[in-house]
Amino acid sequence: MNFNIEEGRYIILGSVDGLLATLGIIIGVSIGNVGNSIVVGAALGGAIALAMTNSLGAYLAESAVEYGKLTVTEKSLLRKLENTYVESLTRKKIMRDSATHGVSSFIGSLVPISPYLLSTGSPIISIGLSLIALALLGFYSGFISKRNYIISIIKMVGLGMIIVIMVNVLKLGR
Amino acid sequence: MIGNMAQIKRLVLDVLKPHEPTIIQLAHDLGDVDNVDGVNLSLYEVDQQTENVKITIEGSDISYNLVEHVIENLGGVVHSVDEIAAGKKIVEEEETLHDR
């Protein structure tokens, strides 16, 4: 199986980001007893903004790191690597990581929004679905790290629950 | 006599290259060069950023420029041309008293 661990990093980063940030928006907005369309509007707006900023952030960070690595290699080779296959690999990696982070973030965001899109939304259903998604991400994380799957799932779901509890305690929507 | 030069049959190069792409891809690309019958790449030194590879290429009429272009496109640098055989047939190096 040709598995790129770098993509796994951005799938987890983006998905967790999208899931929990959007869940936070939904919990915050729904505390005010607003209509379904307002929750969907706020959550989708947040999801799109988050996907774009995550994608842009990954692009900028990866560009700095990968071109830095390329410069170090150029110094060792005593030649420039512009317009070579090596530079094209660097560019592809930056674009792939940027897209993976943005798309994962958006897909993650859709999980807590989905009940509201189907007009059956409530914060409890969104929290439940998000915890299931976090458990799947924990399983995936265990697969990548080749460590104990159960511990990865508990860690992922536990951290998600802490964030949900904190958002509820703060009650930012009131 | 330019324009009617003897055909290169064997080329041995010392190449410095980054770790990526691997020597497998370099071997594939060099093997695809026109008139190349076979290639042999052996890694003899690995550094933190780079690696040194000895490349042996045999063929009927090898174009050095094309070979160099493939190596440079994959990020490599030809350090030296260590051996070259040209003409109607490959002439092997003879051992002399100095080599004994």
C-alpha cells in the first residue's frame, strides 16, 4: 500500500480542526435558540473560512519549510535546482499538502453541520456525530502511528470531549 | 573530425545527487535514453543531504548530452567522467605494471 504519512498528518490536523471548530460554532449559536438556517449559515461560513485559512496556512508553512530544505540541498550539490524534477516534486508536495489540509478541514466541518442540513439538527446530535468521527480519526491515527488503536481512539475522543465541555462551560452564545 | 565522431559505447560517471528522486527512478530515466542498452547504478557514499552514485551506461550510440540532461533534471551533478569507451567495439582497460 503506497501510503504517504505526510498526507495523514494533514488529514488528521484538518479534520480535527474542522470538526471541533465548527462544533464550537454550532454549540455557541444554538445556545441562543436561533433557527436552523442561522445555525447552518454560521457553521458553513465558519467551515469555509476555516478550510481556506487552513489551506493557505499549510501552503505558506510548507512553502517556507520545503524551499528551505531545497536550499540546503542546493548548497550541498553546489548547484541550483530551479526548473528540475526535484523542484517540481517540491511544488507538488506543497500543493498536495495545502489541498489536503483545506479539504480535510471542510469535510470535518460537514460532520457536525450535517444534521442541520437535513433539518434534524440539535447540538446533542452534532456532538454525538462528532465524537463518532473523532473515534474514526483516532483509529486512523493508530493506523498511521502503528500504535495501540484503543489508546489512539480514547485520546482523540477524550480531547474532543474536553473541548466540547469547555465550550459548554464558557457558554459563549449567551 | 567533428560530425563523424566515434559512437560512445560505454560511459562511467561519478554523480552527486539528492536522496529524492531515488536511484531507481534515475535508472529508469537513464534506461529510457535513446540508444542506451543498459544501465548500472551503485550507491557508494551517503551524506546527510546527498549521495554519490557510480553510473555505468552501455549502448550503441550514447549521447552524453542527453545523459547529462537526464541527470541534471533529476537534481544530480556529474562530478567526473571516470571511463568512456567509443568506437566500433568496447575496448577493456588493460592492466599495466602500475596496477599490480
